[in-house]
Amino acid sequence: MIRIGLYSEDRTLRTLLSSAMGGDFQILPAAEAEEIERLVLSGACDVTILDLKSNLNLVQPRIEFSRRMLAARLPAVILADDELRATAFELVRAGAFGYCRRPPSIRDLKSLLSRAYVQATQGESAPVKREAAVSPAGCGQLIGSSRQMQQIYQMAYKVADLNAAVLVTGESGTGKELIARAIHSIGSRSSRPFVAVSCGAIPETLIEAELFGHEKGAFTGTVGAREGYFEQVDDGTLFLDEIGDLSLFTQVKLLRVLQQMEFNRLGSNRLIPLRARLVFATNRDLSKMVAEGQFRQDLFYRINVIQIEARPLREHREDIPLLAMHFLSRYGQMFRKPMEGIDAEAMDVLLSYNWPGNVRELENVMQRAIVLASGATVCIDDLSISTPEDEGSDFADVVDIADYNPAGSFERQLRDYKVKLAVGAVRDNNGNKTLAARSLNISRAYLHRLIRLAEPGVAAEAALHDQRLAAEA
């Protein structure tokens, strides 16, 4: 049983968790700081839940207390309203294990608490508990503590030493190659070569020679014999990316290799044993391609022995702060421009964005932000994000507001009306921009740009721009 110290003044929350968490968790509620501190120092709890309820009189003392608990090295999980999400992630960066939205999903909270407990007790020999959560340490460059990432870590450890084929699926930019590298790095083949091949990047006329190699004179233009990727990797790991781009002819060749576990170079009859571990990846729906006759069903069964799905970033947003800070540190050093952090408004935009390009897009956004940042902290104006939500409201622009070029009075009146709506929404929500953006059904980044146009200096500049264009016309 995991003992949970719950620090919250919310009586309803304390009652709910005490009854809903089940027999694997013992909830020890505390409404006062002294009470939860006594539980922590006496060793009566294994993990703490720190509730950052949106109460202006309690938030700052709760944050200060949270920092003291984190300094005591006891794993802590933060509960926070949307308004305090940036603060919650600041505590996560300071050492808290994770963050859960308030009101919490009981399933997600159980998972988060279990992972926090397992990480804290990793020194103990508890194989059953270790199955509940796996540390990302040793999983290559994979980053994240979310439930989705935990599932990937677990699968990577399970299949690392198996010789079965692995198929990694997911949208572009989700880190499929990183998953393949993680499987290689934690397995018994880690000291052997890892070769990544993008099937879609090799011309159809050369793919067979690139994979299997060729002998001298095998086809026009060959100067000498050459080892293919299957031979070069030896007993390491061969990662075949975008497997769905292979032609049906090449699929037949690959299927035979997987069935016979041997291959031969073009122009040779000598069979070479297949010793490599194979990991495949695709961003396409292979099941649909099989139904449409674009992908061989027998090959699909051969490569889909074990499937790992790389989830899109929008489905595990809680990992965004960790990823963003990783890229901030990495590219700050690369560009010789040390960065200290990301301010709350900028982080809120990162968390609100839908990330169609997934982690790869986040990486690019952070690179640009570091280049554009005038100081050591990334702010909202440094983020070059054009969100689909910017055009999602009923008063959407035909062009982005930054590229506004008034052809007449209608466009200008429309812009001014949108600015008026944005300012009024912020006023009606007592200055809370998150709630204001939500009430208008637009992104916070777009709301910020509208508010900027309401500032005297920006408004004057926009007016001069309008006058200049009108004079030129």
C-alpha cells in the first residue's frame, strides 16, 4: 500500500480521494502546513500531493511550502487549476515528480502516484512495483514522465533483448527513430552498430542494391562490389524508416529475407545470414494500405510482431515543459547563448498550442526562440507560432494580423472590432488571459497579439502604417 500525504484545504477533494483511490493507496489528508510537514518528517507518507487551489490568499504560501517539501527529496505530485498551470510546471522543473490537472482524473492520478513511488524506491528489489513505472534513464534521448511515455519505456525494456521485429508507428515528428535507438541502447546489441535508413529517401531503382549490396558488374555503372545495409549492420540494429513507402516489388524481396533469415547481394548467389535486429517505422496506416492493396498483408504480419505507438505531442502535453527546457539548454549551448528559462506567458502558449509537427516542431520553435530572444529568458514575443486556432474564431482574418494590409475600411474596422473584443474579454475575466482566450474561442497567443494592438505605441504605429498605405494608394 502506498501512503499518500494530501495537503489541501478542499474538504470535497479530501473526501473524494479518500474514497476513490482504492485499496492500493492510503490517503493521509492534511489541511494545515504544519500537519503535512509532520507527516513528511516522520516518514508517515511515501508520496505527497500538493494542491494549488486557485485562491489568491493561499497560492504563494503553498508555493513556498512546496519548495520546502521538494528540498526534503520526498516525491511530490502537484494538483493545479488551469490558471496555475505555469506555476505547477515551475514546481515540476524545481523537482516535483509531475503535475495533474484539477479536478484530477483518478486513473491518471493513480498512475502518476505509482510512478512517483516506484522512482523513489528504485533502490529496493521490487520487480512487481518496477513494472508499474520505468525510469527514462538509459532510454537514449527520450524525454518525458507522462503515462504515454512510461508505456514506451516499458515496451522498450521488454523488447530490448528480443530478436522479434518491432514496428514503431506514429505521426511525423513524434520521435520514432529515438524509440528505435532507445531499444538498441538498452539491449545486448548496444555495443554493435545502429544503422538508420529512410526507405522513402532512396530511389526505387537503387533501394534493393542499397539494402542488400551488389557485386561488381551487377548492373550498369557499378565499379566494384559493395556491402548493403543488411550486411554493414552485422549483428547490430537496422532501423528501416518509412517502410510504407516501399514498392510492392521491394516488399516481396524484403519478405523473402524475413522468412528465410538470409539474403544475397545483387549479382551473387552466395547466401548471407541475416544477423541484424530489425526495427521498422511508419507514419502511414499500414492496415488501410493492406486493405487497398498498397502493402502486402504477409509482410505486414512479419514486421508487426511487436508494435509501439509514438503518441502525438498534443496527447501528452505535460511533457512539453521538460522537452522545451531540454531544447533550451541544448541549443543555448550550441548557439553559445546561455538561456535561463521560459517565462510563464510563453510556457502557457507552448502548452496551449496543438503541435501538428509534434516534438520536431517544438524543437524548431525553441531554436528560433533562442535566436530571437533579447535576454536570457524566452518570452511570448520570441515564439514564432502560427496557430490554427488563430483563424478558428467567427471573426477570423483572411491573413495573419502581423501581415495586415488594409485595402479599405472594412478590414480596418474588422481588426479594430477584434481588438475591442479581446480587451473586453480580458476585462470581463479580471485580467485572466487564459479564460479570456477561452471565452473567445481563440488561442492565447492570438489574444496577446490583439491586446498588443490596443497598446498606445503599437496602435499609433499601426495607424501611421494605415495612413502611409492610403496615401500611396
